[in-house]
Amino acid sequence: MKKPSSKIRDEIARLQEQLKAAETREAERIGRIALKAGLGEIEVDEAELLAGFEELAKRFRGGKGGSNGGKRAGAAGEASTSPAQNPPGAPAGGTAEA
């Protein structure tokens, strides 16, 4: 019971639209959180910011980072980089390495 190629193409197009919508929702959510954390006010190179976000993602996925072994995602004061690199009002986790 094989699908004709036209139906497969239609399904791919539908899935691409779903992916685009999901990515938009995720980007808006993360953007709102970043603005609340004060990242919109920080002058930082996009590549540095991306590196900080990648490090943060790794931390929450259970990779390197997080210090005391607990699964307290988002706990205040828990940083994966030196606190001296985070300006006042910036979130812990190394997202503002300027």
C-alpha cells in the first residue's frame, strides 16, 4: 500500500508548515523570556550570544555546566560560567558574555 508521490509531497508541505509554526512559537517564547531577563538591553555580539545560548541549552539537557548535580533547572544563582561575566540584571548561565 504505497502512497503516490503527490500525496507524499502534500504531506511534506503540511509538515513543513507545522514545523514553521512550531519554530515561530518557540522563538516568541524564548524571545519574551530573554527580554524579561534583560538581554534586549545588552550590547553583545550575536556569535557570543549564540555561544551562551548553546552553553545554556547544554546545561539544561544534562551536559556540562550545572554545578551541584541537582536537577533544579532554572534555579537562581546557578551559573555555568563565572558570575563576573554576567552584568547586573542579566540571567545566570553565561548568556551575556560581553
